[in-house]
Amino acid sequence: MNRRNFINLIGCGCVSAGFMSCSTAPITDRKQLTLIPEAKLNAQAAKVYEEVKKKAKLSKDISKLKEIIEIGQKIENSISSYFDRENILDPTANFEWEYILIDNPKVKNAWCMPGGKIAVYTGMLEITKNTNGLAAVMGHEIAHAVAKHSVERASRGTLLNVGTQILDIATGGKLSKVNRTTGMNAVGLLSQIGIMNPFNRKQESEADYLGLIFSSLSGYDIRETISLWERMRDAKKGNEPPLFMSTHPSSTQRIKNITKWTNEIILKYPPIV
């Protein structure tokens, strides 16, 4: 079965649920599928975050944590002020923001859970280098939460699982037979590579775009974002997976996109005083 037929069959089997559960991403107005309640994911994320705080080695660098919190609060306030100014419902109204710095120099990463639960790893600070670089990373991660990407991914996963089961029944168990014959979840692999990975890359690009906007609104120099991704590319030393296997755009593609967006965003989304 080819990718197009697989997608079409799942779409036909679940189209009614999709029509009943659509929303739009803030600012970009991209249509989203939202089957899972946001409040449910926020509550789950808060519990996981508490476990992370208990088990992870938290950094004792108070000055750096203070900088992270200050950047985060600027972005928080700018986001709320922007949506209030535009007379749009603030997507962060129910967030309970929190920030931690995890002491792990090997991990060059940061994340933001649903509901505004944020973590930065000390290894990421080697890439950010300065306040504007750190703001770029935090703006990107916060953008994931603002755009409800976790809600969307969970909803798509649910829809895909239901659609696969319906399709298996409709084909007399042929999908299950394929999995048994190959000794692996061939259908799941196909959906991951052909559906979920491209979708995740789209979310990452959207978070790059929204993150630039939020950082610019907060008064940070988003031109540093290009240098940030150049440093990230250098740190990876070319060890990036093939695009079809990756959930993220390549560093080179991100640099191209950010270069294209930067001047327009600086003009269109100046700092909110």
C-alpha cells in the first residue's frame, strides 16, 4: 500500500472526528486537529515536571537561572500583551509558568511542556553563548506550548491509531498480517515516516517562526538566531539524520528559513513597551 492510499483511507475513516475538532494556531492561522483536551495535557505535564525536578540534577548557578527566568517573564508578558492588544484570546491565560536549569553539560537542549513548564540544560548554554541566543531558544520552546503542538500531536496520534484499527478491520486484518509477516510494525513505521515526521517538521518550523516573533516582541535581537543555528550545526558536526527520518528540519534549512523571516518580523513585530 502506498503512502497516499494509506493517508486517504485513514482520512476517510476518521473525517467526521476531524471536522468536529478543528482549531487554528495563533498568528499563523494554520488549521489544527485538537481531539485531546488541553487541560488534561497541562495537568499531566505538571506532574511529569515535578518528577523531573526531583530526579534531575538542578544547577546551582543562581545567576544563570535568574537570567532564564527574566527572559521567560519578558516573553510571557509580551505574549499576553500582544494578544490583548490584538483583541485575541490569550493562549497562555491558563499557563502556570515555571523554569528550571538542569546541570547536564552533555545535553544541548531545552524544552517547554504544555502549560508553560520550561527546562534548559547547561549544555545548551554552550550553544546560546549570550542573552539574545538564550532568548531565541526559549522563544522557540515557548512557541511550541503557545501553539498547542503537544495537544495537536496527541490528537493526531489518537486519530492515526483509531484510523489504523478501522482500516485493519475493513481490509480483513491485512494490516495485522503485514506486521506479523515482517516481524515489525511496518504500518506504524510507514505512518511515522510518511505522516508524523513531516508533520513534526512543520511544527518545528512554525515554532521557529513564532519564536522569532515572541523574542522580537520581548525586545531581543533576533538576528542572533542565525548565529545560534550556525553554532548548533557546527556542534552536530554533520551528524544529522536523513530528512525523512527526522522530526526536525536540518540546521541548514532552519538557517535559510530564519534568514528569510528575520527582517520582516523585526519590522512587523517590534518590541512591546
